[in-house]
Amino acid sequence: MHKLKTIGAVALTAALALISTPAIQAAVCSVPSGAYPTIQSAATDPSCNTINVAPGTYNENVTVAFPNTTINGAQAGNNDFATRSGNPGGESVVNGAAPIGAVAVFSISATDVTIDGFTIKNSVTGGAAIGIAVRAGGDDAALMNNIFDTITTTDTGGNGTAQAVYLTSGGADGVNIEKNEMKNVKSARSAKGVLIGDNGGTNPSQNVQVKANSIHDITSTARGAYGVSVANVMNVSGLKITGNSFSALNGTGWVHAVGLEGDTPGVKVNDNDFINLTGPVTDTRAIWIESEDVSFASGEAHGNNFNLPASQYGIAVDPALLGGPFDGTCNWWNSPSGPTTASNPTGTGASVSPNVNYNPWLISPAPGGSCFGGNVPTTAAQCKNGGWTSRVRSDGSTFKNQGDCIQYVNTGK
């Protein structure tokens, strides 16, 4: 009996101690300040759930290991990149301070972390250059309104890659990469705006959004340049690449603005602009679907502007893939006559490979272009009762009225 009373007393004492211990209170922390001279010093304090960083230059690499942390640069919420570039003194600039090794400027390994409104730079002499890395445990990260500028490595060996945003193996899900500018990303080996996964990885990132970013001036001096690259990994499901602009991608070996080189069931590549891709004639592609993407037929690409010459592909599917076709309807191919391909002999726009359903196409650029390219009338009846309004000539030009449509059917003019 005495023993039972003793145990009860100990338990009561422990419970009272637990009640009296104050919980960690969420706090707004400012950098630089007396308590937090660096971003890392604030990120190391679990009470700093909001960290506001003043304009200035910070030479450090920041690890974020506590959940529900928001780190705001001086330009949080502002994606007017032209104005921001003209006022560098208003930026919170974070320069990576590790010149050797694949050390990201920001490394996220906790849930619900937001990085908003920074200029991020990382020039290294050995290994990979990385702007932000989202690692295992980094579910629901939000990377918004950042300028990634000069993410470069001079390493010419096998590790000499560069990527503004890198979702590592480990399967961070629900990551949102939105309204960032990624520019001046350069390496000898492959250079990328966004890299999702590692070749051979077994825990893929799912439900990732890459939305409304400006990705330009990405350069590989020996291999390939990418805007968004999915590594050779299975079941990267729920990926959405929407509303981005891809331009000035330069690759010695190849250019794949959107490289779906892993398995991407249900992928959506919609409402993007592609222009000024510079790579080998045989391997320059806005959207490239490689042989490992066995779920490609479940994906779609609509509302994209392929502002590319006929020598370059808007959408290309690896001929080794079985099944399909891939749904590539309602895109602008840089000509009202549609894409250049054997199945569209009058088309003069950017090329499309076999195993892509491209018809109908937009007869003028998105947004606003009508999606009835390829809908050529073959009978007068198709012109009547307003049918002429959704029909076009083989060159993609529209009809003035019903009579104009019927004349075309009868005379080809």
C-alpha cells in the first residue's frame, strides 16, 4: 500500500510539472536584431514561426528544420521582378556561403515552410549549385516571389550541375513553387530551373505545383538545359506545370523546357509560354516525354504557346513508349495552320511527334485563341446554321460568312 501511494505521488508531481511548463509561444522575429543577427539564428529558434528579414546582404546557408515557419524577405508578396531588379537596395539578398559541395542557400526539412520575397544567389567552385532544396519531410513547402539569380558552378565534373529549386529524393509532397523568377542558372552539366527527384529514387514527390514562374537564361555548356525536369523516378503523380514562361534556355547537348523523364501519371502542362530555345536541331523540345514516363497517356497539355520554329518540337513523345496518344489539343503552334508533322501536310508551325493528339489546335495565341484549328469543312452542310464560325481553311484562316465557307468547300479558295 505504501508503494502504491509513492507511485501516485510521483505521477502527480510529474503531471503538475508538465502543466506548469510553458508551451513554446509563436513569435515574430526580426533579422538582423540583437537576438537574431542572422537568418539562421532565427530559424534555429523554434519559437520564431515568422521571421522577417530586412533589406541587405546575408552571406549564409540556412537550414529550416521546424514546421510552420514563414521566412519573409523584404519583398514578400511582390512579384514585380522588373521593378525589383531596378532597386537592388530594397532586396533581402542571401548569398550561399559554402563554395564547395551541394549546399543549398535554403534547405527545408520540415512541413509547412514558406520562403517568400528574397533574392537568392549561389556561386560555387565545386559540386552542385542549389538555390532552395526541399528535402524529406518538407511537405507543403511554399516558395514564392523569389528571384533566383546567378545559381552557378564552375565544376566540370559529374557533380557540376545547377538548379534553382531542387526537390530531393525523400518525397516532399504538396510543394508549391509559384511566382518566382529563375535566371542565370549555369553549369557544365545539366542546368535546371526546377529539378524534381533523383534518378532511381523510390519515394517520389507528389502533387507538386510549378505555377506562374518566369524561367529564363538557363545554360548548360556541356549537356542539357531544362526549365522543369522530372528525374527518372516512378509515380510523380499530380504534377501541375501551369502559367509559366520559359525562354532563353541554352544547351549544348539538348534543351527540354519541360522534361518529363520520369513517370508522371496525370501530369498537367497547361497555359505556358515557350520561346527562344537554343539547342541541337535534333533535340530541342518544349515538352519532352521520355521512355520512362509509362503513364504519359494520362497526362495533358493545353493552352500552351509554342512560339518556336518548325525545326523544334512543341511536344515530343519518345517512340519507345507504347499506348497513348498524349492529349496535346488546343495549343498554339506558332501558326494558324497548326504543327509541322506528316499527318498535317499544310502545317507550318512548331513540330509535333507521333503519338500526340494535337487536333484541334488554337488558331491564334492563348489566351483568347479559338480552338478549332484543323476543323476544315468538306461539305456545304458543315458551313450552314452557324457552322462556318467554327471552321477554318487548311491554312488556319477563318471564314467571313457562310457563303465564304461554302465557296471554299466547292473551289478550295
